[in-house]
Amino acid sequence: MSKYILATAIVLLLTSTGCFDPARVIITNDLENRNIDYIYVSSQSEEEWGINALPEWKTLTRGESFEITVLPDTYDIQVVDDRDNTYTLWEIEIEEEDFLWEVTLEDID
């Protein structure tokens, strides 16, 4: 029981001092004539992408942005356009500052 109390106290202390302040990953569609249908943000240590961060009903048209809040870590980020092309950034270090990715055709995998 005392280990549980100690662990809880450490977590509360760290979160209250700002050690785990979230950051925003902002994805902007700068593709010429393509929409972004899927956005995946996965911790670099994960082997699979996980779920689509965009709501099921949402697509990003040119010029639109979408934000995802994450804790500081190293991430892989992938978007998929409406032609099933992928655009991927690997091992992106996200700290407490926002990270902006303006996806262009030059980013295609």
C-alpha cells in the first residue's frame, strides 16, 4: 500500500511541476489538390500506427489544419491522402513547444 501512495505522490508532483506539459502537433494540408483522410501519431517506440487521429467524418482540405495534443516524447507521424499516398516523418522529437508540419507533395513516401 505504501508503494502505491508513494507512486501516486510522485506522479502528482511531476504533473504539478510541469514535467508533463502537453504540446500540440499541428498538421496543415498544403497538398495541391488532395485531401488528407488519415493522420497517425505514434510514439516512436510503438510498432503499429494505432487509430486515426482525425474524426471519422473529417477530412482536411487544402489550407486546413488539425491539432493533436501529445506529451513530450519521440513520435512518428504519418498522413494519408485521398489517393492512399502516405507522407511520413520519423523520429520527431516533440517537446513542450508546438510542432507544425505543412504537408506538401515533396513529403510523399
